[in-house]
Amino acid sequence: MKGDDDVNTAMKDEEADGSGEKLLGFNSTEEHPSGPGGQDSMWRNEKYESVPLDVKGIDEDNSKGTSDSLYPGTALRKTRQLDERPKDSKLWPYFQDGQRRIDYVLTYHVQKPPSTRKQKSHSCCLRPKRTSSPSRADPELAAQEQRLDYHVDDQRLRREEFEENLCEMGLEMEKDEGTKIPGVGFLKIHAPWEVLCREAEFMKLKMPTIKKYEVSPGSGIAEKVNMFMQKVTAPLQPKVVNSQVENEKHLSYPFSREKQHLFDLSDRNSFFDSKTRSSIVYEILKRTKCTRAKYIMGISSLLGSGVYTEAYPLHDGDIDCVHAEPNDRKILYEEWASYSIFYKYQPIGLIRKYFGEKVGLYFAWLGVYTQMLIPAAVVGVIVFLYGCATVDDNIPSMEICDERNNITMCPMCDRACSYWKLVTACGTARASHLFDNAATVFFAIFMALWATMFMEHWKRRQMRLNYIWDMTGFEDAEGKQKSHPRAEYEFRVMKKSLKKEQSPKSGNVKLTCTDRMPAYMTIIVMMIFLIFVTLAIVFGVVLYRVSIMTALHMSSTPTFRSNIRATVKTTGAVINLIIIIIMDEVYGAIARWLTIMEVPKTDKSFEERLIFKTFILKFANAFTPIVYLAFFRGRLIGRPGKYIYVMGSYRMEECAHAGCLMELCIQLCITMLGKQLIQNNLFEIGIPKLKKLLRQRKIDKKHQEELNKTLHRHEKDHFLGPFVGLNPEYMEMIIQFGMVTLFVASFPLAPLFALLNNVIEIRLDAKKFVTELRRPIAVRAKDIGIWYTLLRGLSKVAVIVNAFVISFTSDFIPRLVYQYMYSPDGTLHGFVNHTLSYFNVSQFQPGTEPLEPLHLGYRVDVCRYKDYRDPPWSDTPYEFSREFWAILAARFAFVIVFQNVVMLMSDFVDWLIPDIPKDISVQIHKERNLIVELFMKEEQGKKYRNTMSDPSPQPLRSRPSSQA
């Protein structure tokens, strides 16, 4: 028969391979039933008696050579297999038979003599126990195997044990060793229908039932607005075929094997989609352990110790092959991962179907964030254009640019710098007005309300996605299930239990705060040290700017001396950018090392702690130079004749006459654009391609093109980059969100730059996920987790930061105070002279006076500097004047009023907008009622069936005639 022929062929191939071991094949043809169902039975695992397949109607004693008819659904599967044409395993992720789908792949290192490397693929659905029977192996090969290193042999034994345990769990496997990629073996894993059902019930996966109900779009104005928006945005929708009717939805319920008749099992091949199958297999891999070694090892430990080298699910199919059939990956490549459709919406439903809820939520959040940046960018451009339109009418900049105001300013550095005319700062003053004008305050208030609107809009969008994706009760279901401990945590617990001479399986031993105290102390000390490193780097850049300014002033080249301020500002900002990019990578690695040292119990706890540490370090790295420019530069400098020096002879930096706002704007612009262009886009494009080239260099270039045509799906995915998680993507956007909101008062064009970057970022990430990376494990999630808390915190801090930027960094408050308290005509005429104090040049400290006092062509007796101090001829020379204290009080008053008013408005908007859309709330309530109704009908039907099928006669249930 066909089944016997296949098995005999496999046995002959194994013996011809020279290994002499029947490790990967079947014991003999007698172990497999002959007959029409032989091949189908061979695909099933016939030796996993320990697996509880408690399915009603399934023969639990299926290991005794029973026929296919004893398995419900087997005939259906066999009929479908005969009707369907086998898939090409080169184009699709299937076993060699073209019928069983590859749900997961494990790779390992193969060390075999070249003579034994043949292009054979072995089926290991069954793994027989090792016996002491003599081996038929070639003596030479046996001697060579004995000379293998002990470490390699130990890894092989652990793999064999792990694969035996996987077989006992019901998984079917196929091996592919050293076929086309030298030194790499592939273990292809397939989950049969019974295993999928068992695990789906265990994981409480919500699956569609046969019950459908109509989704009401709403009523009244909301429905009309919704219909109108759908018509308007129809050209912007991706061309993705949706098999489900738009106004209909399947009622979903956690899968149960006892209630299979309630679920839509019309097509079992598509009932569990590819992402669900791979996540089910991954859960089995996490639960399966190796126990024969010194320590119990799971899949994480096996990967970490090199027993297996890679573990990944497979993509659905090819995207650019001529013969590629339509699949979800190809549709995503055409309708999502293309720069030519940047203006279209993302196919969020298909993204979730292919990559899982966690990835789908990230791209949905990124899409909402990018959409909300459009009004912010428009308003920012309007504010900038307002500054451009009013620059010629700005009285302070006109006074600075007026050459008739012969104002001589004090030197900006000791000895090398000389006196200078205020009119030379005309260009800086005019440029500062573009970002420092009356519209800046309005824009800061608008952005605070914008951040609140964005958070509320995302909460509503997230709730709608939860309803559409059947994740509304996910959190409650997860809370009842105990999360799997991480392998590192189990290892530490086992070491602790061995020290206490307790059984490793006692379950009473766990890591306490006392056990983690050394790690906690190390983390605290390292975090403080790294913060001080960041401050030291900023201080080093300050020293660079001071020294380079002095050197340029001493230069005899006119070109260098003509644009000193612009040169120093730009080069300092570029150096800051380079340091930020380098330290970002360093801080990310240190944060991961500290989190590993902490040994969190679960993957969720590990991720949250890693995110928190990484965010603190990267946030400090990116924003410390900006905070210095905004709030510290030019404030701790002293005054002429009594300057503050650091490290002996370095005088602290001064701001330009128009303030530090322009320099803050330059720093923000260069940092934001540089991080987006270099760190985010260039690195995301270049590094994956470089890694892919390095992996492909192991193969001979002559045969590379021919090899690419013959590679199977699991071999092609081996050359793709590993998926490292969404944390880098989220972190990149959170830092950008901080740039957009925290200092937006000084840079109104920040939302525009962020919008342009995100339009490219979405398609870049899409291309990376579809073409450059291996398929990630589908992770269920109903929200974006800790990232929402960080966004919420940033939006609150942004209100305070912008209040301080407006009041202390810009000249908005001094102009306001002068206009309403000191101006003789209620205008800003005379404002520049009001902000300048006098200094007697004869009171310079010895050795600090200019080397060229006659640089301007005349002798200078009194110079001016920007500060509010009494003149040298007053009773209190060089002390802070009354104007200084009045302006300082006005600044603090503005901060308090601005902060409270804006936060009150934000809280009002938060209260005004409900978190759950009304139509979604109605649909959730309707769905719960329908579930109750469905199960009540099922119970009634069950009682009726039991009544009709009761074998006892009717008269026996009635009373006797004597009692009638």
C-alpha cells in the first residue's frame, strides 16, 4: 500500500544515509496501519498517549493501531486532502508532502562529515525510544562520531529529548539538515487539528461562532456624518478584499472542544489562521522542558545555550516572485509597504490578521498620531508665517537694526574679544522674531489641548479596535491564567532551591527583594552614574563652544571672524547630535543589561522594566542639551567685571541679545532632523540590508542566484533579520512626541517635520516588517501598555515646560511688562535700551580687558550688556534693579496662571469626550446578550435531545395504575 511504500522508502533512505540510526524515521512499517488511511495516519502522531485529547467522540486509545474511522473529522480531512492539490513547498510554508503547514521552525548547527550531507528531508512525527540494540552504522562513521566534542554531543542529546517531548505533546515534525545552507539544520513543526483545538481552549482564544448579527452603524446625525466621511475617504482606503460583510459580525466566544458545533468549522484549514497556529505552537514550546540535563531547560534556555540557534514562524509566501500566488504578505507588500501609496490609510485589519494584535495596535497608534499631526503642523506653519509677515513691523528688531542707535556692547569673551556694535546682531534679532512673537503663546496653549485631544482620540480608537478584534474581555481572561516564568527566573529559583536543599519542584521557592537587593543597588548606582555622564557630556560641549569662540576671535582670518556665532551654534548642535546617536545605542545596551540583572519573573514585567530604564536614559540623553539651552545658558554668567569662571579661565556662555530662543530653535531643528534622517531612517534601512548581505556571504556567490530560486520558504526566512520587538519603534516615536510637545513654543515647525517624517516612517516600517524581518510571534494585546502612561506624563510635563520657555527663555514677559508699566506711550519704543545695563570699562578685572580697545575706531568709556542692573553711578552699582524683580514676579505669575488654566482646559476636554464611543458601548452590550441567548438555546436543545434519546420506556416514568 501507499503508506507502507512511503515508510519503507524513508527507512531505506535512512540506512543509505549511513547514520545507522532510526532516530528520525519510523521503527518499521508494522507500526503504521496499512490500508486506505495509511498515509493520513502516518501524518498523525501515533505515540503521544500522554496528551489529553478530551474531545467528545475522539477515541483516546488512539495509539493501538486504530483505523481512521475512529477519529472524528479524519474522514473530512482526508476528503479535503484528496480534493485539494498539494502546495508547492518551495513557494508555500508546507512540509514536503505539500499538505501539512509549517507552523514554526527551529534551526540548529549541524556538524557532519561532508559525505553524510545529502539533500534529504526526514519526517520525525514519531521519535522512538533509544534502545541498546547494536547499531548498523558504518564503523568509520561511528568512530568519527565518538571523536565529536562533548559539548556538541550534549547539545544533540538535549535536542533529541526536547523533540521527543514535543512529539508527546502532539506536534508533528520534519527535519531538513544541510541541504542548501551548509551547517544549518531545520526542524519544521506542524500542529494537527486536535492539538490546535486543545491549545485554543487552554489559551481561551476567542473564535467566530456560527451566529451572526447585524452591526448598527448608529442613528441620526452620527450615521449621516459617518456615511459622508466614508464616501469622502473612499479613494484613500487600501484595496484589501474583506470576506466579511461590512454590517455583519460573527459572534465570538472562547473556543471549547465540547461546543465545537457552535463554531464556524466550515473550513478547518482557515479556522485557525497562520498567526494563531504559530502562537499556539510557541505556547507549546514555552511549556515543553528538557529534564535530563543538570538544570531544567525550556526553549529560551535552549536558544541561549546554542542547542537551537533560531526560532521563528514563517511568512505566508513570496512577494515578488513571478509565480507567487495571492497571499496576505503579498497584499500587504502592495497595499501597505509601498511609498507610492503614502497618502492612503493603512490596512490595520490585515496587519492585525498577519502580525497579531500587538503589532496592529502599534501601527494603528502611529496612524492616529500622524493624522493628528496634520492640524498641529498647519497651525505651526501659520504661526511661523505670522512671524515672517510681522518681522518688518517688530519695533525691538527695528531698533536693533537702526544704525543711528550707536550702542556699544561689552566684549563676549576675555582679552581676545573686543567691543562690538549692537547693530551687528540685526540678523539674529529678525530671525528670533520668527519664533518669538505673540502667536507663540497661542500655539503653546493649542498644543497642550492638542495633546489631550490626541490621547482621547486614541483611547476611543483603541476601544473600537478592541471590539472589532474581539479583545474586549481579554484582560479578564489573562488575569485568570498564570503567566509563564522566564527561563532566567526559573534558573535562579532552582539555584536558590538547591542551596536550601529543597526539591526544585516544590513551588515554594521564589526570588524575594532580599535576593534582588544587590541588583537593585547596582541599578540605582548605574542610573545615577549615567545621568551624571550625560551632564558631563553637555558640559564638555559647553567648554567646546567657549574655547572655539575664543579661538575664532583670536584668528587673523577675516572669514572665520565674520560668522563666529553661526559657526559655534551649528558645530555645537552637530556635535550634540552625534553624541546623542552614539549614546542612545550605549544606553539601550546598558538598560537591557541592568534589566537582565534584575531577573524579572515574566516577559511582561521584563518588558515594562526595560522600557522604563531605557526611556529615562534616552530621554535624558536627548533633552539635557535642550534643557541647558532653554533654562541655564546665559543665566549663570555674572556681569562684566565679575564674571563666573569654570575650570580656571573658562567664562560661561552668554546668550545673544535677542535671547537664547534662536539657539534653542537651531538645536531642536538639528537634533530632530538628524535623529529622524540618520538614526531612524538611515539605520533602519541600512543596517538590516547590511546584516542580510553578511548572512548571504556564507553562500557561494556563483550559486547564489540559482540557490535563491530553489530555496524553500523556511530557508528564505532564515536569511531575514530577527524581530527584536516594538520597543525601538515606540521609543523613537515617544522621543519625537517629546520634541513636538515639550519645547514647541520655541520651534513651531516641529509638528511639520514630525509629520513629514512619520509619513515616510510608516511605509519604511511596513517595508521592514514585510520584506526585511522574520515574521514575529503574534501577541495578543488590548492596549499599548506602559507607552500610554509615558505619553500621558509627557503631555502633562509639556504644559509646565512651555510655560517656563515662554516666561523665562523668550522676551514675551519683559516686553509685556515694559509696554504696560514703563513705556511712556504704551508701545515698545525704547524697549531695547530698557533691557541694557551700563558698565564702566575701567572696572574690568586685571587681565580681562580687551587687547584691542580701539577696534571700533574710538575710545570706549561705558559699554552696555543685557541685564536689569543699576548703573555704576547709582548708590547700589551693579545690583539687580527694581525692574528685574518686577519682571521676575511677572514671570512666575505667568507660569502659575498658564499652567493652571491650560491644565484645567485639558481636563475639561478629557471629561467632555467619553473614552468609549456610544455605538461601540451599545454593540458590546448587544453582543453579551446574544452570547447569553445562544447558550440558553443550546441548553434547551441539549435537554430536548436528551429527552428524545432516552432509552427508558415512557410508562416506567409514569405513576403505577394502582396510584392513578
